[in-house]
Amino acid sequence: MRGTRVEIRPAALRHNARRAVELAGEAQVFAMVKANGYGHGLLLAAEAIHESVSGLGVAVLEEARALRENGITLPILVAEGFFDDKELQDAERLSLEVVVHSLWQVALLLANPCPVRIWLKVNTGMNRLGLRPDEALEAAARLSEVGNAPVGVMSHFACADVEHDRHSEKQLLLAGTIAEQLQLPLSASNSAALLRYPRARAQQVRPGIMLYGSSPFDWQTAAELGLQVSHRFSARLIAINVVETGESVGYGATWTATEPRQIGVVAVGYGDGYPRHAPSGTPVAVNGVVTTLVGRVSMDMITIDVTGLSASVGDEVELWGDVVDVDDVARACGTISYELFCQITQRPERTIV
Ligand SMILES: Cc1ncc(COP(=O)(O)O)c(C=O)c1O
């Protein structure tokens, strides 16, 4: 066995969901399970947490359909809404809650009234999806006339995870004003806002990354936030070589030994979803001891410094999980844990623990 595997921990997902519910207070928690449950498995994530939360959130209708076909009966919010009238009918048939974020969707709905539950997304400063406030008020009125009154107002924070955040307060004020004018519940908070801004909890929150045991903040770890590790990525040492002073390792010879080193070859690469842009110095752990990646990541292998670690061929190397914080790996790679979780390929063995 090559031994390259991803361990998924439903109990940790459940723990993290309960933490979100605790923080949310009176607000409903819609757990984001889009993008294959942030790489954990769509159904696995949904099944692990569905008893703890009020609803689930996905990006697209196909994800919601897969949940329904597998017996998930919770409310499901579809964040990108529908793309055509066929999807609108499907959403209604599958009892989904769809987000209306653009005027073309309003027009489509006005032309094809359908008793589907809709959340009106308002652009409060993210400037990605969402109607402008005046458009949202007008759309709500017109949709009500055809029997498609929105059931809620939704907004999304641009900077809730930024240390010196100067956006969220303004965004919340605007979203709150619109929800109040329309006398509708408000859904605004992602994980960062839920963890940080009690006032932003409103009537519904939509945490994602915190459920998967990662911190949205640079200044606080997941453990400090009371979250548990739900995703552990590991592989095995398949060779150990001595590299002499002045010799380089791997493609492009990007790393050169300044003294004799023992270099372990680990059976994981970007073909498994380990990030190719991970630089020399990225943390990994051998038998629970932290060391570093050296040289370039290849498709099927990485090379790590095992000097002085009494490591042997066959030993386990943790890429992230219990000893190596996924957020530290993400920082070393100039990315976020979201991307690391999502880009794991089909090749590693999945184990559910
Ligand atoms: C609309 C929407 N709501 C909520 C979330 C959850 O955000 P996070 O994973 O940062 O908690 C996302 C994630 O990107 C999103 O797109």
C-alpha cells in the first residue's frame, strides 16, 4: 500500500458545528457544505452535521440535488441560485431555497413565477454578487406582486477575516436597514463574522471553514477558537537518501545542501493534491516531529529533511492535521486552507475515522 491518505473525522465536524450553533445563539445555522463539503465529501459532511444545524448551504443546484437524492431533508440554500427556468422548477420541486443575486434572475422569475423560496442577495460592499439596495427594494416589490415574495435578505462580508476590518460594520448596517425595510430575516455572517461579531449574527448565519477545523484568522489558531481537526492528510516515506554538501534535490535544483543531510522521499505530490507551489521550508511532520519540505513538489513525490529524526522507510509523514496546522501550510504556500482542502484529488485513500 502506498499509504497516501486523507482521514476525515465526522466527530470533529460535529463538534465544530455545535460550536457554531453555540455562537449563533438565536440565529439559525446554515452549514456551508459546498465544493464537496470543502473537500471532506459532500454527503459525509452533511450527514455528520445535519442533526446539529438548521440547514445546509451549497453553491449550485447539482450539489443540492445530490443531497436530496441521498435523503437529506434539511432546508438547503443554493448560493448561486438558478441559471435558467428549468433549474427554477427543479429548485421548487426539490424544496430548495435559492438566492436571487442579479437582475437577470429577477426577470427570469417574473417571467416564470414559481413558488420557490427565495433569498434576495444585496450588494453591501463586496461588489461581487447582489442587487444594489435600491434595486433590491424594487425587486422585492415586483416579486411580491407575482407571488414570489422573498423569504429573507442575504449579504456577504468582504473583510470579516481581515485584522483591521473597516468594511463589515458598514456592510452590516446597510444589510440590516434593507432587511428591516422589507421586514425580512437577515443572513450575513460567514465563519469569521460569526466568530468575531456578535451583532452580525442576525437571524441566520452561514459558517463554512470553521466547521472544517480551520481558522479564518491569521492571528488566532483553530485550536484557540475551540475547533477540532476534521481533515488529516498523510503519506509514507518511500526512500531516504544522503545528500552531500553542494548537492541539490529535485526538479530545477531549487534547494542545495549546505552540509550533509538525510533527505526523505514521501509518496505524495500535486497528483494527490499537495500544493505544487509549497516552497522549501513548508512544515511537515515525521512520526510527530515537525521538519520541512526541501526542493520542488513533483507530481507523485515530495522531499523532506529527515536529518537526525531516526526516520525509516515506511514511516508516516503528516502533511497537515494534528501536528502540522493546515493554516500554517496554507500560509507557507501563499493560499488558504479552503483551497488546500478542495484540491485533494481522487488518488489518496479516504478513511473515515
Ligand atoms: C455566500 C457564502 N456564504 C458563506 C460562506 C462561508 O464562508 P466561510 O467558509 O469563510 O465561513 C461562503 C464561502 O465562501 C459563501 O460564499
